[in-house]
Amino acid sequence: MIDYIKTGQSAQVKADNQAQVRATVEKIIADIEARGEAAVRECSERFDKWNPPSLRLTAEEIQGCIDALSPQAIEDIKFAQAQIRRFAQVQLLSLRDVEVETLPGVVLGHRNIPVNSVGCYIPGGKYPLLASAHMSVLTAKVAGVKRVIACAPPFDGKPSPEIIAAMALAGADEIYVMGGVQGVAAMALGTENIAPVDMIVGPGNAFVAEAKRQLYGRVGIDLFAGPTETLVICDDTVDAELVAVDLLGQAEHGPTSPAYCITTSRKIAAELPAAIEAVLARLDTAPVASIAWRDYGEIILCDTDEEMLQEAERLCSEHVQVMTRDPDWFLTRMTNYGALFLGHRTNVSYGDKVIGTNHTLPTMGAGRYTGGLWVGKFIKTHSYQRILTDEASVQIGEVCSRLCALEHFSGHKEQADIRVRRLGKQA
């Protein structure tokens, strides 16, 4: 039996909140589309208190941000980027061009072609999420994208040295200090001073996610990455304190970040609320994390692993941390999630910051139909065909003609028939 001990906000409340976000984003995008950089600057002043002479940083300003960091910070950024680059390069090797002769004289193939230009959004208004620069800029560069631009909001009234350094070391070609909807829209639509890109990637809050949703079609996107979600699946092999730490470690992202615990341990289910309060007492981010837990936290008690699997598949969380006797049991059975973190030795923070897998992951149930950001997201697979002989063209053409007749497409049929008439005489 499944017992829902603590539940979060209702679906109706969430829908109402989303409607407000949608309306706000629509107005901002329409204004930027109509007035360009003037609208971007007005939003930047309004939301970030930021309106410098140029939104794009110069090479000297970028170097100044790098120089502002300690040697240890630079070394750590480079270490993280080395892990992410290594895994992205391995992923790239899994993609290959193909060409095959499917019939005598009929050649089909595909080529993997990088997107020409990408805009990377790096969240940074509340926390300087330099890790997002690794995940987007660096991965796009490994994929072979020619022009990679990146933007992030100011932090404490100025460009975040950590974010700017991470962008630069990852290989960004242009770096802008602008955030939120205005940053995403400026890169996607272009302004007088920013050439538009073909694709927008990167995580963000509900407004950034909605901006990407509304701009999708005019540009490509990686996925809809809204507020962070985390799920801990556990049994009595761990304790309530560890579970609380792992839940709150993601709840601190924002006050609308869901945090779920699914467990077969009655002890953990009973002790978790108190453990949450104890851990909050030692976190500087408690004012944010506590609201997320209060409004979006859930505790679900199950009798069996099968029930835990059922609930995990239903929730389809962005991050799923499995701390059970046999984590691989879930690895082989789960289909709906963003990324898995298997066993008590690892955790979502490792994936977010340094281990090498990408932290831009599907939220809001999108893990049912897409995975997270990876090198393949920046690559388009385009097919091609050629026919080497008249005989092969006639063979295909005769079948094509009959199929077109079944669909009543006379123009399509004639494309086949003219080749059968002309090439058939020569064959």
C-alpha cells in the first residue's frame, strides 16, 4: 500500500502560477521583438538594476574576471571542465555518419552536422551557477558549434567573476551580462548589437523556461528546464539525516523546487520531518529551501520496491537518487527521469558540479520523452540519397508511381513516371 504522508501544492495552484508566468513572459518577448535592445535594457534595469554602456563584455573585462579568482578556483573550474569535456567527447564518438547501399545502385546515408550558433543561458541572479557554463558552452564546443554565445545576469550588482571565468575557459565566443527572459529573448531574436542564434540552451527559473517554450520554433531549444526537482528513493540502508541533506541540497535552488522522498522505511518516513528541520538549521539557504520543502516537499511510504518504482515513474523527477540495497534494480527498470544517481556514495551535487555528466535535465515530466542536454543535442542528423544506375531509378520509380496513385498525388507520381519513361529506355 502507498501512503502519501506529506503532499505539496495542488495541480490547480501550480496551473494558476504558470498562467501568471506565461502572461508576463509574453509581454516581455513582444516588447523585445518590437523595440530591440531598448526593451532589453529596460528589463535589465527593472529586474537586475543593471544598465551598463555595453551588455557585452570586452576581452579586458573578461580577463579581469578571471584574474579576480584565486588560483585554486581556476584549478577547480578547469578540473570540472576536464571531466565534462572527457564525457562529452566519449558521447560524440557514439555518433557517426553512415552510408549504405540498400539495393544495387541505391545509396542512402546521413551526416551529423553541428548547429551553427547557440546561445547559452547561465542562471546567476540568486546564486552564481558557474557549473551551467561548463554544461552548455563546453558541450556545444565539443559538438563543433562554430559560434557559442553566453549570457548571465549580474550578481550583487556586477558581472559574476566565477561565471564569466567559467564561460571564457569553456570557450564562449561572446559573453553578455543580462538575465532572465530578456537575456533569452535577446539571444533568440537578436537586437541591434546581438546577432540571433539558431538554438537556446540552459536551465533557469519558471520565467526562463517559459521564455524558451514561447520562443521554440523560431529557435531550437535543448529542453524545458524549469525549477529543479529532486527525488530520493531509499530503504533502511540509509538514515533520515542523509536523506534530508540530499533533499534540501536541491530544494535550495528556489522556493518552487519540488523535493520528494519515496521510501519503504517507516523509520525514515517518521523521522524525516524532524531531520529536515535539523538540517535547515545549519544551512545558510534555509529561507529558500524551507519554503520549497513546505510547499513542494512530499513523503511517500511504500511497502515494496515495486511500489517505489511505480511512484518514481509517475513523478518523473529531474534528479533521482537511489539509495537502496540494490540501486541497479532501479537502473534496469526505470524509464522516466532526468538523471540517476546510484548508491549512497554519490549524489546530485556531484552531477551538478563536477563529475562529468550534464546537469541540464528535463523537468515537469519531460523525462517521459527526452533526456538531458548532451553533445548530441547540438548536432543535427541530415539524411541524403543518391541512385547510381538507370536500372535502380526505374525499379524505385515504378513502385513509387503506384504508391503515389494510391494517395492521389499526381505531381508526385509524375516525378517518378518521367524518370521511368526516360531512363527505362536506356536501361
